[in-house]
Amino acid sequence: MTALTLEQVDAVRSRIARAHALAAMRFREGFDGIAIADRTQAHLEIQAAALIESAEHIRVRGAIRYDVDGTTVAPFVERGEPLFPFIDIDRTPLSIFEYWLVISEILASPAWNVTKLIASPGEYDDGLRRMESPQIVRAIPPPLLPSVEMRDDGTALLDVTLYTRAGEERIERRSLLLDRGNEFVFHARALLAEGRGGVRV
């Protein structure tokens, strides 16, 4: 496993923050010309474009569009086809991590909206402080920085530490497998702490 540095993590976070600011500016500029019923879809598409534009290691063959139906959000490049094969990623540990953060934003799942990456002891402590009645499961947490294992078969294993309130409140070290088709698949998790909070997603 190759551990990323905090400086690398913060650089990716900064690019994503710039993408959000760019998307907000573009949405405001076009707001009056967007029909009320289409504003959610338009915002998601503007944000996806800004995320890809701001990323250093990710390219998309085409434009990411969205089907929005109530609470269901489905990104695509070609309607009816999976999104992931249209994305090209540099195969390096930093690229895999950046892709995970960017694609998590693009997929726009309700669970992601209440999830936060933890990469430093201070962020871990902040997560514990946010918890309602925290219970520490592991007294000594594992390394918090993201780490990536590049595999000979073209897949990669990403380990990240997350604070989430999706369903139940917890801090966990999660392992995600990136398959050859550029889709992340849940692999395993180790619970570090849990609380009594959580939100329905």
C-alpha cells in the first residue's frame, strides 16, 4: 500500500473546492435562463463539468448529463450506458484517490452528502466531537491517511477513513476496490468509533 501525504490530500480537496466555487459562479450566471423544473439537473451538470475540468488526473469522453427523477439522480454520458467506461484515469495512487473523491461528488448520493473524509488526527478528533455519545471501538486508530494498492490486473484497492452520519453515526476505515471498468466496489470496513446520531438517507 502506498500512503498519500496530507499535502497531496489537501491539494485534491483544494481542487474540488475550486470546482464547487466555479460551478456556483456558472450556475448563478445562467440561473435566469434555466427553467425552474430543470435547475437541479442543470446544477449537477455544471458541477460535474467543473469537477472534471479542475481534476488533474481524470478525463471524460463526452459530457456528463443527469436524469433526475424525484430523489433519484443518475449521471450518464450516453443515456442507457454505464458512466464509468467513459472515464479515463491515470493509474497512480494519487489519481485513484482523486478519482474516488470526484466520482463520489458526481454520483451525488444522499449518503455522500453526510460523509466526510478524515486524513489527520485533528479531523479524527473533530469527528468524535461531532458524535452523539461516541463509543470508541478501537483505542488506537489505524493510519488515517488514504492509501492505495495498485494491482497487476489493473484494479486498485483504496483505503480511506470516513466520518459518516448515513443511517448510523460512525467513523470507519473503509476499503474500496476499483475494478477495471473504473467502478468502485465496497470491499471491507473496520469500525473505529460509533455514536447514537445519524440521518435517514
